[in-house]
Amino acid sequence: MSGRGRLTLCAYAATLLAAAAMTPLVDPWTWLLQAAFLSAVVSGAGAAARRVPLARPLTVAAQAALSLLILTLLFVREDAVLGLVPGPDAVAGFGELLATGAQDVSRYAIPAPATDGIKLMLIGGVLLIGLAVDALAVTYRSAAPAGLPLLALFSVAAGLSGGGAGWWWFLLAASGYLALLLAESRDRLSRWGRVLGGAPPSGGAGFVREDGTAHSPMRTGRRIGAAALGVALVVHWSLPALGGGLIGQGGGGSGTGPGGGTINAVNPVVTLQDSLNQPESREWLKYKTDAKSTGDMYLRIMALDRFDGGAWKFSVRKITDVPAELPRPEGLADEVATTEIRTNISAAGAYRQGWLPMPYPASEVAVEGRWRFDPARRTIVGDRGQTTGGLQYSVTSLQVRPTARQLAEAPKAPAPLLEEYTEVPGTLPADVRSTALRVTRGAANDYERAVALQDWFASDGGFTYDTQVDSGGGVRAISRFLKNKEGFCVHFSFSMAAMARTLGIPARVAVGFTPGSPAADGAMSVSNQDAHAWPELYFEGVGWTRFEPTPTRGNAPGYARAATPSGGPSSPAEPEAGASEEVPVAPSRSADCSSQERRLGECGATAPQDVPATGDEGPTLASVLMWTGGIALPAAVPVLPMLWRARLRRLRLGAGGRTAEDAAARTLLVWQEITDTAWDHGIVPDGSLSPRKAAARIVRLGRLEGAPADSVHRVARAVEQVLYAPRPASATGLAEDAGRVRAGLRERAGRVESIRALLLPRSSVRVVWACSQRWTAVAGRVAAAHRRLLDRAAAQLRRPLRQRG
């Protein structure tokens, strides 16, 4: 197969391997088969155009026109001229399909159905990326820049999956790109032929034998590529996990290091909206509790406590080991009535995220695995990839029942807490605060203001619950929401928290699940459509207190409702009052517990083994060295050719020896340095030329004049003296001549060529040859030793036979 044909196949394979990372995003994945077939047609058309041959721009234009015709035939055939040629109606049809696809992407959670709009975006995107890769790598013979469109394709898949693209997808995409680079390198090296002083170690003219097998340089290149992939994967696994989705699948823990560290997270708006918009309900959690009422059994995951104007976010906080007994909730006084309840929770295997859903406030948690505790927000976060998938655990928590009087008479919050949780960005529109003042006009205290805001959103303000509204939690989204009065729980909770802060009430936003629905076995079932967000406001003496501003969702707490029994449901979807079922006083795992009961969490959860507290000591020295080495090693790889070339130059141009033999050897080394310097600047050596003709060629192609040109000829005459004269005349100043030649070549070359000669010198291919030669020598010695051992063993076996004979 020709080098260009091999490049075409590798470009096609690299595109499909990168596109494979998008298969988990859409169900079914058969769209990839269509994209593969159509990409093969476009790649084949490019190969045919290059054989004609057409000019490079015409080849790319022909492939682009063919791609457009294919997409027209596949998606908007009815609107096309003669069913094939895209006209104005076909263009309008494409626009409608793309708009529909964009709406489908925002409406459905992963995996989304393969609607026509989504298929057009996927197949059209793969064709576009495939065309770009083919044009760069094959038509213009520059495979390295082709990695950019491949990276864009893989980044889209990783971004839409919330960072949950597995390492195997990365391995496939990276392998395709490396194969493309190796194919281009093989093609280039095979066309170089024999060069001065650097023939391939095997003696052949190229890098591919007649039987099609690769010489050692090509095998070395494959080993380097495999090693690079291994380093990338090891560095990825050794660095701290950053976590994934908050509510949906694919999330991961965000803790860093044992005994201390920090956590942060992404904004949950899109993930929460995706959960609510899934076309079918999926059970994610099941729990049983000894609480008398399940109406207030919100399962809280996390709290968003920082509002920067762009969104409500999860700020960076210190974390610790999970204590045997969690500290008393911040701000909760003994006078406030509380009831201790116990809840056993079982997570579905498909529900994988890095935060532990729990009733708030939890006082004790029995859970297996690597989990950490965030004291500021009273959340449990997974460490080093720990998730909730298939997990069973037990939580002891408090049901806090403050009275309206206790909330109304709450003193002012401590100054540090007040300063942090009432901060609003300077870009917050003035209508947010003015609306808050208007709604709470006549309220005598912060509690009455909070209830007024809740009731205005939930019933009095004319708001409509709609999950199809564009998500967003920034200042513009809040202002737009207050004007249009349409949104879902994110808009209600974010807006109420922001308005509460403008009134001087400490506020944050909690994310989790509403209580769920009763199941047939007496447990409570929590699905993706129970995902929810609500505001938490701080009252000194009571602590962080839940409010419910979202209409038709959740359950307003008893202290925020008038003349409504505490714990009653606020909508038919909410569970009726009453305990879901009695649970054991302490979590346990009985020997005769059935697998079904264990899956539903009825057997409790085994308490984790004691872990010695290590305090907040930060990362260990070993981990720091491992991370530093893992980062420094890949970063050093691109500069290795430059460092090798600089070292070789110093060795060649160093001080000469005292004997005539040393001076002759030094003359030849200086000539080789001049030849390699010219090679680095694009003048490929020609071993068939004499030194004098080679010098004239360097001067001509390098456009050297004056002192640099004289230096080339002077060194060439010295080389002829060494090679041909019976008694070579001694030459001095050759190292200075090499320096002048290098400066002259750099001055005549352009900026790009000079930078390439410095960072990626062409003569560094000698390293590959040297490594290949050493490897061949070592392999030969090993094979010889193996043959000697076999011969010796055979001789030992034959000796008894001769003695018997």
C-alpha cells in the first residue's frame, strides 16, 4: 500500500475512534454506523481526487460538496432540488433540524433519543471533523495539526457527559491519533533515502523492508507512542479526581488526599434540569425510616453557598475524615424541639455520583467506602472516585421543629456568617432588591420576610412551574425569571436566596431530592424526577432552615405554613403522613438477610472500620513527588530533541586532542556538525557528494554569503586534507567556522524555520537510528546466548546416548 493510502486509512480510523466517545450520549448508537459509512465515502472521494490529481483546494472543495450532497439526501431530500441538490428550501430545512436538535439536547438527559435533529448534529459533525482530518493529514501532509479537530470531537463527548467519558474512550481516540502520526512519519522517512553519515542501521535505503515489515526505527516509534499513552493514563489516575455530575450518573468523588484536603464542584443547573426532563422515571434511591411523617424527608446532597453573579456555586472548603458522631448543627439551640430518626437508604447501581444523599441535619452516618466530611455544609463527599452506585448506608438525623415565635425572635447572626452569606455581586440588577422590598413590605422581622418571599413565589406572585425554560442561575437569569415568571426549582430557589441576601438574611441553595413516593413494600422510592433545589436561610438559635418557594413541588415545612398540619403533603405526588416502616435501632447486616432485602436497604449498613485520624496534614511527600514527576515527564518530552542537539554540538565543537589523530577526528566531527546544522534548516545531506561539492550545495541552498560561506569551504578543504592527503595540514578555528555557519543559516531562514530548527531539529532522527542499532545489537546478543544455551543443552542430551552406543 502506498504511503498516501495508508495515511487515508489512518485518518479515517482516527476520526471514527474519536467519534466513538460520543456513543454513550445517544441511544441507540447505530448513528455511528451511518457516520462510518458516509465518512468512508468522503475519504474515498478524496483519495480518488488526489490520484487524478486535483489541486489541493479543489480536492477539499470536492469532498465538502459531496458531504453536503450526502447530508441533503439523508435528511432533507423532500426539500432538495431533484431530491439531491440543496436549494433554499433545503437550507431552511437544515436550519429547522439544527434548531430542533439544539432543543432536544437541552431537553433530554443522557442517553438522549436519536431524533433527526440530534442525528444531523452528530453525523454532520463527524463528517466535518473527518473532512478536516483528511485534508490536514493526507491532502496537505501535516498530521500533527489534525489532532486539533480530533481533540475538539473528543472534548464535546467528554463535556456533554459531564466529564464521565471513560479512560477507554480516551485510549481509543489517542491510539487513533498516534497511529496517524506514525503513518505520516513512516511515509516521510521512507522518502528520505540515504543521508550523509546516517544510513539506516540495517543497511537498507528506507525504513520498510521488501516484505513489508518495519525496521527498528518504526518499531521504536510505536513503543514511544505506547509509552506516551501509558504515561497519560498513569498521570490521570495519580492526580486527584475532580468529580463529575452532581445528581445524574457518572459523578465522582471530589475529595483529595487522606485526612484533609479540599473539594469543589460544578454548577448543577444543567444536570438537575436533565434529570427532571427525562422522558421516563428511573428509581435512583429507596429508603425506610422510623420517622412519623415522610413529608419533610428531603434527601439533601449539597449546598451552593457562593453567588458570583454568573451562577450559584459550590465554594472550595476544607474536608476531614467522617467522625463517628457528627458535630451539632451550627446555630441550633437546645430550646428548639428535635426528634432523632433513623433511615436506611439503598442506591441503585446506575445512580453514581460523589455526594451522599441524606436527611438534614445528619448526626451519624454508617457507610462503607472512601468518604469525607465537609463540616461547613454538613455533607459527605466521595474520595478518589468513590460513588454511590449500589451503596447501602444508614443515617441518624434530627427532625428540627422550630416554632414561628422562635424564628421571629431569632437574634442577629454572627458577623462572619452574616458577611459571607449575604454577599451579592455588584452586577445584580436593582430590580431584584426592589422587588424583594416590595414583596416583604410590612414584615416585622426576617422570618416574616422569608415567609412572604416563599408565599409570593409559591402562590401569590403568579409564577408557573415549567422545566422547559432555559436553565441558568446568573443575575440575568434571575432578572428574566422575575419578569417572565416561568421556571423550575432552580429559578425559584436561586431567586429567593438572592433576594433574601439583599434583605440581609443569610441564604444558600440546597440540592437533593424531595421525599419521593410510597412503594408497594412500604419503602419510599426516589426517582430522577424527584430531583430538586430549595433555599436554606439561617436563623440564629435554629440554624439553617429549609423553605419551599417552588409551586406544585416539594412540601412547605410546618413552621412556614399557616393552619396546615405539619408533615402533610403539598401535592398528590407527595407521600402521606406516617412512618414508611420501622427500622432497626442500629444498622446491622444479619446473616440471614436476603439479597432482595439487602438491595432495598432493609438490613441496614455495616459501620465502616475505624480509620485513624491524620488531621489536615495535606498531601504526603511521596504523592507530591509522584504528581510532580507525572507532570514533568510529559512536559519534558517535547524539549528532548533540542537538549540532545545542544549536548551533541558541545561535544563536537569542544577542545581538540593533542595528537594528529585527535585533530583529524575533530575535523570530521566539525564537518558533521555543519552538515547536521544545514539539515536542521531544511538542507537534507547527500552522501553521494564529495566534501567540496557538498559545501557548495550548502552555500547555494542556504543562500550563504561572506564569512559563513568562506567558513563552509574552509572546513570542507580541511576534511579533504584528512581524507586524502598523506600528511594532512593542521587546521585551526574550525569550531568558530561552525558557529559562523550556524549563525548564517539562522539569519537566512525565516522565523518559523529557525524555531523548528531549534525545537525540533531534523537531525535528531539519529537518536532513533542509534537506539535502533543498540536494540538490534542487544537482541542479537540475546539470540546468540539463547542459541548457545540450546546447543549446550542438546550436547548434554546427546552425550548419554553416545555413551550407551
